[in-house]
Amino acid sequence: MLTTTIGPLADGTTDEVALPTYEIPADRLGEFGARIAVANRKLARHGIAQRFETVVEDFTRERTTEDDIVEVQHWVRITLSAPVISYGGWVFVASLDFDFGEALVRCAPGQSLDGWVRPAENVCEHCNTVRRRRVSYVVRHAETGELRQIGSSCLRLFLGVCPAGLWSLSFPAELEEQARQARAAGCMVVDWDVRQVLALAWVISEQGKRFVSAGTARDRDTVSTASTVRWMLTVRRDHLHGDALKDYRTWKAAAAEVPEEVVDGLLAAAQTLTPGTDYAENMRIICAATHVTGRYVALLVSLIAVANRNAERARETAARPAVVEEYLGEPTAVLTDIDAVVITHRYLPSDRYDRTDTLIILLADTGHLLKWKASGARDDIEHGRRYRITRAAVKAHTVYENRDGVSQYQTVITRAKLTALDTEPAPEPAQSAIGLVE
């Protein structure tokens, strides 16, 4: 993934931001490139020296047709870098869309507004007037990092000139729409009911247990849950037959029977996201609306994954013993036959340049926390799995302050030997992704 550096920000720091990427069939690359060429000629007419530039990566996808013929499809992944539009020391960062009554942010490539407090109203910080505007802009001062929201009609008054090329801020989003049409063969619907979309996603993902993100779909060459939901929303039933028609009817009937409290629970999961990020704020706005456009269906469907994570954390916490405020053994003591569950498994840079070490935190059945920095990448030890510590030496005692500000007593161990207590990962309990018993 290609990134670019932005800054300085208001606090004087800089940040790395990923550049936008598009995946389209290779035979559509010509028309995609032609669209970019037209945009670059428009930049030239406006006297802007920078251009939209692309990095193209070829890859293939294999599929079997209905006639059992294996095809290798040629695709391209396009990464886009865009010109920086600025004037008088002010850089244009994003355009604001108030279609949902609150600000939806559409950042320019290489820009980010994570952490920015979005305005509750469509106000211009030049004229201090609140009114309906077709578009507003967020600009950042190149030296101080200060952010301001300016209405389009006030740009000339604010800067002394109306900069050319502002259309380029929304051009990447237009390319994404073109890429989506290329992938979906032009199947488009204006908008759909938010609760119906979530109900479909719920039954298609088997109550969240088989949710497939877009990233996982690319890695495993399968279909994401969001893509299946969009198919359900756009396909014509009279064009279906066989298993496709059976799936359509099954999912459609099941979605109509999803209890209201399940959908309410999914919508409530949006409130658990970390405030201040673009993802959390966009999700909150869409969940508060009654309908969602095709552009944001995938974002709404990803709420299933949020609910899954929340439920998994709740199950893990409920199943674990309470953490005690004491150490297990004195330094140099030897521990034997301690049953525990792995609650943290993270790879760390090693003191040796050619090796990666593993940080493992275990919670003993007695409630004691054990910290072990194991040499090498310990892929044989899994997060959430139970082990018996047949032998380990106590190295030291330490106190760790967790994310909630609670001090935890950790016994540091070394030379640990672990034996798995179960041969297979524990099965998921019969419980929905938002904690409702089936």
C-alpha cells in the first residue's frame, strides 16, 4: 500500500495517509486511463502544473463458469496520486457533503481529517453564516496546520481569488464510482433501507459468524458479504435459477424474519467505535439515517464485523477469571502445572536483527497475569487458547497500566514450556454476534 505524508498538523506533527486504490478488470484499464487523461488536460487548461498520476499493478483471478470451464481473469490495481490544490498558504483538504444533515467528509488523496471535530451545521468560518450550500471545503494552513471550513461562495473573499481545480478534490470519488460500475457491470440502485440492508447482511453472514470483509475476500479469492448484499439488492429474480434462486429466496425470507431488536443491536454497535475517526463518524451518520446510497452500502455492512468484535470481547471477558492484584511466585522461583489462557499474542522486534520475538500474556485460572517474552515467532501458540505451563521460571515482577488506567500486577516468566489443553480451538458458543441467545 502506497502512502504519503501530510503535515504539519495543528499539533505540529505529521501523519502517513494511504493513497486511494481501485481494482477493475484489465480490459477496462483503457477507459479508466482515458478518464484520467481528460482530467489531466483540464488541469493543464487551468494552469496547474501537477497531474493525476497512477501506479498500475497486474494480478489475476481464477473462476469456474457454469459450464465448469476454468477462466483466469486479468485484473489491475490502480493507485492514484493527485495534485495538491493550494493558494496563499492554504491547502484544500476535503469537501463536505451535508446530504444526511451532518458533514460527510470526502478527503483528497493523501489527506486525512481523523480527529477533526465535525461541524454540527453547514457553517462558513469566513462569513459565520449557517445556510444550505451545495458544497463546503476544509482547508489547512501549510505552516500552522490550522483547519477552517469555508463555503464555496466565500472562497474568493477568503483567499482573494477562487482557485482553479477544486473539482479535482472529488475526482477520486468519481473514479471509485466508475471502478464500481466496471466491477458490477453497471448494476446500480439509488438507495436502500438501512434496516433492510443490515438484516440481509445478518442472514447472509449467518448471524455474523461467517462475515467476509473486502480484504479477506481479496486474499482468499472469494466474495465479500457486502458484495453479496449488493447483489441481493440489485439482481432481478426473474434472471435467477438453480442455487442462485434458492439462495435469493432463502435470504430474502430470512431477512424479513430478523427481529427488530437484532437490528437495533447492530445499529447500537456504531456507538462503540472510537470517536473522532472518519470511519466512526461516517458510520454514526449513516446509522442515524433511514436510507443508504449504493456508495455507502459496504461501509454499513461492515457494522457486522464491529458487532462481532464487541461480542467476542464480551465473551472472552465473561469466561475469564477475575484478575487478582498479586504476583505468582517470587523471582527465581519455578512454577509448574499452571493452567492459563493466552490473552495477548503479539510479535515484537528482537534484539537480533534477523529475528522476531513474541510477547505472550497469559491469565492463569488463579487470576494471576503472566508475561513472557518468547524468543522467535511463536506461531505454535494461539490467542484465546488454553495451555498448561508445565514449567517456567519467575524472572521479575512488574506493574502495567491498561487502557482503562487500571494497574495490573504481572509476573514476568522465562524459559516457559507450554502444553495445549485442547487439540482444537474452542467452538463458538451458540450466541449471536450481538449477544442474543439463539
